[in-house]
Amino acid sequence: MAKPQALRCVLFCFVFSMSANNGFKSFLQTDVIFSILKSIIVPNKSKGKISRQIDAPKQKRDNRFEVLPNGTLSIQNVNVQDRGQYLCVAANQYGSDKLLITLSVVTYPPRILGRRSKVITVHSGKALAMKCTAEGRPIPTISWVLANKTYVSESSTGNEAVFLQPDGTLVIKKVSVYDRGIYTCTANNPAGSDTVTIRLQVVAAPPIILEEKKQHVIENTGQSLRFPCTAKGNPYPDVHWVLFDGTVVKPLQYINGKLFLFPNGTLYIRNIASSDSGNYECIATSSTGSERRVVVLQVKHSDIIPRIAVSSQRLTQMSFGDNLLLNCSGPRKVKVPEPDGVNQT
């Protein structure tokens, strides 16, 4: 909302006088008087004229009116009440002359742009800016009446939660359900006013999940993992997980002896294997909506190169008919190939 501009009106009244004795060579002192003629209504209902004189020698009789030494009448901050007739009178000892000037102050009433009424729906806790743009001459001033009947203008102070921007936009920093209702914007100037109404509807915000919406996790087999899912909202949302095979895991539920969902939304997976690879989706729901988070798990199979840790002697002597036991052990089970014609013991 732009502030009204301070307009200035200048009425020119150039006066020159010459001495009759000296022809056109010498100038005589001339007094200039401006009279402002306004039509008024007197108590007896008859019309008449009122005259206010501003003389050049004194130069000022009003803070806004000034007659300059050259006869120019200057009016600062012109308003609608200044329209009317202005009479310039120039006089000296040889006579006088008059000039009647009519001043028209151009105005048109404000007009607020856009629809005359509308409905705005916003989630609780969000910021809101309601625009109110108006045109008019002079430039109109904007004010608002809130849903609780509070009057707000550009000069309003002491309320940081709700304030008016210079362009007439009403800002509510954090909307609550108590802000719902009818808001009225009014544009005013000396020529009139215009209003529009806005109905504000406030709904509760959907739940939010604090962790990242999509996460990739790569782990080796045998590890135990925790996937957090912290949900916030009003009302407090319900949280559950859906596995890659469609299995639904609810709070305090233990699945297949390896998956458990804590009350805070964290999913625990014990002793992961390659078969556990896939998408794990956390869903938070309430009466106001839902929010999702997906964890993509990739389980790597870590192969170990076989290594013989303990073995029998490379050369073993024994008698015919004795039993033979060959020791061969390592960190993992090793299958020893069976020689032709010899049974493995």
C-alpha cells in the first residue's frame, strides 16, 4: 500500500505595470492579492461566496498556501477540499486587474482488484499472506478487520503475529484454528471506499516424518539394523511398516523372530540375510492425512576364501589293517573331495 503522494498545485499570475510618463521603461510597485472563492451553505439556506485573501507581501497565511514574490500561488498537498475558484488581483496607484482561475482536483474512488469475495484454506501452523490491491486517486489507504474484529492498519503496532505490509498484504505468521473466520479489507481515499471479504478456513496439518523420505542402506549379511521413523502431528499419527513382500508390521509386533517395531516407530531387523534385501516403507497416518518414508536395503553376501587351519602331517606311516584318521579343519565347513576307491572317515 503506497502512501498518498503530497501533491503541489501552482497557479501563475504574472503581473507587469509600466509608468505612463516613462513609457515602457520603468516598472512600478504592484501589490498582488489572491482570493480563494468557495461556495458554502449558510444557515439560512441561501448560497453565497466566502473570500479568503492571501497577499504577496506577507507571503504566508496558511501552512499549505504561499504566494511567491512573482505572484505565483503555491498550494502544498492538494486535496479535494481545495477545488474551487481562485481570484488573482493586481493593483497599484494607477488601477487594478483581476484573473479568475478555477481549480479542479481530479479524484476517483478506490477499486479493489480481484474477486469480491473468496475462500482460503490453509493448514494450521503455516504462514499466510492475504493480498488486497486497490487502485484510486488519490492512492487509497488499506486497512483490515480480522475475524476477531481487530482493526489492523499500516500504523498498527504491538502485534508481531499479525501485521500489514506496505502493499496492503495482511500477514499471519503462524495460523491456528482460532484464526478462522471472515476477514474484511477496506480501501479508502477522499473520494470513497471499497471492501472485499475473505473467508479463512483452517485445517489441521498432515503428519510429518522427521527422517529423510528415501534412504539407501547397504550392509553385509549377519548385521542387525534399526530403521528410525519419527512421526509428528496433531492428532498424534499411527506408525506402521510395510515390507517388500507386503507384510505389515505394527508397533510391538514380532515377525518371524527377526523383525520388531518399537513404539517410537523404529524397525529392528536381526541377523540380516541376502533374502532381506528390498524396500521397507514407513507410513504415518492420522485423520488429517498421511506421510511416507522408504528405506531401500541391499544386503551383500560376504564370501570367505577357504583356509585350512589345522591338518594332519603330510607324511603318515601306518601298518596294514590300522584305522586312518586325517584331520582337516578351517573357519568354515570344508567339503573334502572323496578319492576314488577310498571312503572318507
